[in-house]
Amino acid sequence: MPDHRGSVREIVWQEVFPWLLLVRSFRTATSAWNLLLGSAGVLATIFGWWLLAKAFSGTEEAPLAAWIESGAYASCPWADRDPVLGPPKVALVPSPEAWDYEHPPRMGRFPTNPFTGPWRQLRAPFVSLFNDGLTFTGLAFLLLACLWAAAVWALFGGAITRRAALALGREENLGLRPALAYARGKWGSYFASPLLPLLGVAMAAFPVWFLGWLMRFDVGVLLGGLLWPLALLAGFLMALLLLALLFGWPLMWPTISAEGTDSFDALSRAWSYVYHRPLHYLFYAVVVTVLGGLGWYFVAYFAEWIIYLPKWAMSWGAGSDRLAVLLRVPGEEEPGTLGAWGWNLIDFWEGCVRLVAIGFAYSYFWTSSTAIYLLLRRDDDGTELDDIHVDSPTPAYGLPPLAKDAAGVPVVAEEDSAGAAEPPAGADHPADMDAIE
């Protein structure tokens, strides 16, 4: 017999190159439930910010009034309408680098990349909190926007990362209802994890704020000069917290989803991985950005072809003149009331298609963040990728009560032996035992 000792029979590439786990993020992000969760999260975020814009619409503060006038709700998927029918064109509008009043975040438009785009958009209101030109009205608006975004994605982002952790780590497919149930159970931890560093920043900034109030007077300026080294120390602590938050918050949700822990552990692990493995983190982020960009062009163009092809087929039946009326081409007559309502319904369904495409971007962001977390955990702690927290199932049957006979030997109690076949909780008849098993 030939001797095969020492020969390579099979190569498990993911063990040789663990970062290949990132390639699976695209497939996991395109699952139907993840697309639904991502789309619901985007829609809830837009709706909440629209309500905030309406609530603050009466303010006279110039920057805030400009932000509201531009319309946060105008960036929803149903606001992007092409004036004429043409070949598929994807609105690759880049997201703003920061949330400012003149340029509200274009939540509903297609981001340039499904990893960096959602990362910039979700961090934008938090970054704008540190604008030194804010008044109390603007600060209140941004705080509410931050709290709403954290509350929405604590549910939907938590459910996506839980599904991604089980799919990438254990190759298990978690249903929609169990994923949402897990996210609801851990909602407080998801919600608080990005807010804890901000609370630390506020605590470090409070003494400096009080010192600034004293500096309204000349003697306070002198006192500030003497105590400024302490203010710089407070600034150092705030910078550390904000740096960890800026790059570490995408890892907090996957921590809770994979470990089943709380927000304090999520903050600790994010802090550790950002500062201990920065080059690993950078490499993984570049990989998912490149892969996500390639996948995004497919998803975005595919969505636009879905929208374009029915119009192309419809144009042959309706005729070019009628199509020009429906599309409200300048110089053409306006459609009737029923026609206008019907075309608005068409716009609505097309917006739903774009919403699902944008939902993919957020699904990919949370899924790839989960993959990055699992790899960083492996690099830093040596934890295997499939080590995902799973709640232990409740045993269906308990041990029967024991008693001692005359010789002192433990036996099953007599009162239970006659009717020992007492069904477990939830089964009213012995026949239900098979269903429980």
C-alpha cells in the first residue's frame, strides 16, 4: 500500500487565513430576515428624526432652523425620484463627514459603502455634540437624536448581530422571533453600551465647565491658569474615552450578542481590542470595506434594475406621450387626480425596493462588525470562533423525589411511584410528552 504519511490531504483555508470569515459576511447579510431587520431599523430611524425635526420646527435658532428646513425626512427612499425615465442610475451620494444643520445625514440615499456609510451616519449626531457653537436647544435636539438612534439599533442591530454571531461562529440559522426576543432581553445593555463613555466624558467635563464659569471673572482666569494642568488631564481622559468610542462602538453590539454579557463587558472588550489590536482591526476594516463596496454595487444596481425594467415594459403599452405626462415632464399636461394617486403608489413601491437595498447596507455593517469582533477576540484572547453564548435549555423532566427504605437505601418515594408519571409543566396529559420531547 502506498504510504500517505506526511502528505497534505486537505487544506482548511479558514484555519490558515482566519480573516476569510469576513467573506461570509456578504452572504449572511443578504439573508431575508437580516434584510428585513435592517430595513425596519432604517425606517424607524428616519421616522424618529422626522418627528424630532417637526418638534423643533418652531425654534428661532438659525442653524437648527436651517437643518429642519432642509428636511431630515426628505432623504427617505421615497424622496429620490428621477424626473425622466432612463437607464438605471444609482444615487451614490456620499454621507456627510459629520452631522451639521446645513447638511443633514442622507439616511435614505444610497451610501457609498455598506460598511463606512452606516458607520459615519450613525456616529454623526454623537460627533456633533462636541460642536462648540451649540446652544441648549441644539444640544437637546442632538441628544434626542442620539438617544433615538441608540434605542432603535439596540433592538434591530442587536437582533442582526445575534443572528450573525450564530451564523458565522456556529453556522446556525436563528429565526426572526428568537433573534428579536434575545435583543429585547438585552435591550438595556445594547442601549447603554455607547452611552457609558459619553457619561464618563460628561463627568470629566463637569469640573472644567465649572472652572469655565468662574473664568467669567478675572480672578477666575487666574485660578484657571493655575488649575489648567488638571483640565488637560481631564481632556486626556475624555480623549481616551472618545477614541475608544469612535472606533469601538461597532464592536459593542457583537460583544453582547456573542457573549451574552452586559454593557460594561462590551465597553471593556471594545476598549481592549481597539488599543491592543489596532493593526488587526484596521486590516479587517479594510477587507470588509473593499468586499462590501463590491457587493454594494451589485445590490444597488440590481435594485435599480428592478425599478427600471417594469417602467421600460410599461412604456411600450402606455406610449411615450402618456409616460411623459405621468413623469411630469416640464411642458406636459398634469395627470388627473386618479392618475396622480396611482403614480404616487408606484413611487411608494419603488421606494420600498430602495429601502430594502439600504437595509442591506445596515445589515452588512452589523454582520461584518460581528465578524471583525470574532476575529479580534480570537487574536487577543485565543477564543475559538464557534465559542458563542447559548442559553442552556430548561430540562423537561426533573429527578423524582427520593426517600430511604428501612435499610437506609435511597429509593424513589412511594407516593410518586404510583403516580410518578406526572407530566412536566405545560403538558396536561401523558400523550403530550411526545410533543415535548
